Amino acid sequence: MSATVPGTVFSRTPVDRAAVDHALAGVRDACFWIDDLPERAAHPTLRRALDTDLLVVGGGYTGLWTAVLAKQREPDRRVVLLEAAQLGWAASGRNGGFCAASITHGEENGRSRWPDEYDELERLGIANLDAIEATVRAHALDCDYERTGELDVALEPHQVADLRASGAAVIEADELRKLVDSPTYLAGVLDPDVALVHPAKLAHELGRLAAELGVEIFERTRATGVEGGGRHGPVRVTTETGVVTARRVALATNVFPSLLARYRMHTVPVYDYALMTEPLTADQLAAVGWEGRQGVGDLANQFHYYRLSRDNRILWGGYDAVYHYGRRVRPAYERRPETYRRLAEHFLTTFPQLAGLRFSHQWAGAIDTSTRFCAFHGLALNGRVAHTAGFTGLGVAASRFAAEVMLDRLAGLDTERTRLAMVRRLPLPFPPEPIASIGIQTTRWALDRADQRGGHRNAWLRTLDALGLGFDS
């Protein structure tokens, strides 16, 4: 058993309060990715009744991929997409832009839940990432796509031991620091099957592609209910401004409550926070290296993720994953100065050579967390309505796979996707309040304790492991 060190590198490193104050001086409460979008004309609001072959509810990645793929499969099919606000304004425009092949939230999670089909899940995930890349290139999607891979870095001795035990090709500290220079790095591995994108641009470009293919898009149109018209009749979706009648409906509402009550307990909204620096100068960039422009994530339970933007800013996010009582999604939850300050402290611990750098933006977004850490898939109204959610922070690429699953199932197709146990079985739902809040906060405390105590998992975490439950950002 490896020796434990009290605390973590972040709790052991003294904080230069003046440097943190300087870094956060003048930071804007706004999402950099959305701020960075070019101007575009808004799509209209629905103001009349419509009849369509396929209705997609939700204008994030999952809904946009569903609409695009539906038209590519059947160009003559009428497809309508409804978005309550603007395309890509929520999780799809606010995330870190890590477009990972994994559709199971990593190998460990996938193998533990679906050991008999994991190899197939891995193959399908890589094929899905390849298909995203092919779409980006074929349709010239302007989304800053880079297939850089991701470095998973160990910051504590027990994390190094776990890497070595995994059988992965470990990059030792000296070689790792030639890739990205941080004094906190002890070892790492490279996952080559990860691309980086500008997340808001990807959403808007998928919207452009959908419209070019003939999808009718309505923004500022909130769906409020769904009901079936008999066993084989069309489905009616009500909105605040009109009714849409559809032969098939795909629900892609992510973290927001499903129109189907049966799935509302299967996700909880967990808030994730991020900072974006000003562009690095040539000297600052040279001080950290990073010539390969890989994404980076550390191996703690409460982990950080970070990457370079096209104009050489550093996005720095993660660590705090915050749940608020009652499953609520509210703009007020994005204002959390203590979290932004903690993130700035951790950034300067990781890259002390960048002291003096300022952050330009700070923002947050809600993640649709499920008890199995990856998407689940549901059907309702005799197979006429499909639902998917629960990506748990790893949906940039997995959302396209989920769209394929929904279209397969709505068409009644027997495919390798629809035969997967991951697709056919639902995760356990979260319990009602106050049990959900107590359980989530206890888990968050226990994960922090594990990080502070050399990875030791207490009885609470071991019980969750045995039940196949958990909490992840």
C-alpha cells in the first residue's frame, strides 16, 4: 500500500492572495464561447399549428444531431426542431469542448457496468468520433476542431500507482513536463481518441447545417407537454405559442425536466464552473510548452479539466460540482465567487510561471447527471416518443451517438446500437428530496475526503460502488 500524504497538492501549496486578486480583477460574468460567436440571424418563434413527420425538442447537440441525421437518412422527411431559448445556449455552448470517443464516461465506468459488451461500446464510440470529424470536414463546420488527444495526469502518488496498475502506457514526469510544463505533474497517460472544439461554434454550425438540409428551426419556443393520440395516432406537443402534431418525437432536453414524467427522476442538475484566461503571449506560451495542444484532465475525484483555445487562451474548469436542493436550474446558481476564486488558486498552483496572467471570463452551467455517469435512452407512447439524457458532462461526442439511437428506435430498427444493454436498460433514478440532497452532499464530501487521504474510499463510497451508484461531474 502506497504511503499517503495529508491533503492534496492544492491544499499543500501556499496561496498568493495578491496574485489571485490580480488574476480575477475585471473578470466578466459571461461565457467566453458564447461571447466569441459571430452574429447570426435568429430563427423565428413558432406562432401557428404545425404538422410534421419528426419533431425534435431541444436545440443543443443532441437535438441538432438528431435533426441533421434524420434529414441525411431521409431527405424528404419533414423535420421540425423547437428550442426554448437559442440554439446551444445551455450546456452545449458552455462546456469545455472535449469531444471524447467514449460513450460510457471512460473505460473504467464502461467495463464495470457492461463488461460483456465494452469492446463493442469502445468500437462504436471511436466510429462515432470519426463520423463527427467526417461531418466537420465534409460540411466545413467552423468549430475549431482539433484531434489532439487528452492527457490524464497524476498529481498524487496514489494516482501514479493506479496508472501503473491499469496497464496503460505511462508517461513519466520528466517526459510529461516536456509536453505541458507543470510542477504538479507526477505521471500521465495520453488518450488519443479525443478532439477539441469550440463548443458554441459547433452548436451554431450544426444549426446552420440543419437549416441547409431543410430542418425548420424555431427558437424561443418552449414545449410544455406531450400526449399521444391513441395507440397509433400522432403525438401532440404543446408549446406556449402553438401546437405541433408529429408522427414521431425526439426529446433532447438535457438537464431540463423531461416532458415525460417517468424520466424526471433519472437526472439531477449539477453545476460546473469555468474560467478563461486572456490570450497567452508568446513568452507565456513558451513557459508552459503545450506544443501538442492536448486537452488535460487530472485524476482526482474532484478533478480539473483544461485546454487551449484557438487564440491560445487557457480554459480552466471543474473541481467544484455543486448540486442545489430541489433539482432546480437557476441563473443565480452561476454566481459563486468562492468557486471562481478556488479555481484561480488551483490554476496558479498548476502553472506558477503564469503569475500575472488575468482571467477574462467566468461562467457556469448545469450538467445532466445520471446515476451511471452516461446517457440513458427511453421510449414512450408505443415507440412514437424517444428520450435521451444523463450525459454527466461527457456529451459533446456522445450526443451524436444518442441521436442515432433515438432515430433507430423511433424507426423500429434492429441495429447493433438498439441491441446494446446500455441502450435497453435504464439506470436507477435518484431518490426524492430530501434524500437526494443528503446523498449527493454526503458523496461529494466523501470524494473530497478520498482525495485528501491518498485515494482511500470510505464505507459510504464503497457501498455506492457495490450498488453501481455514484456522483461525478
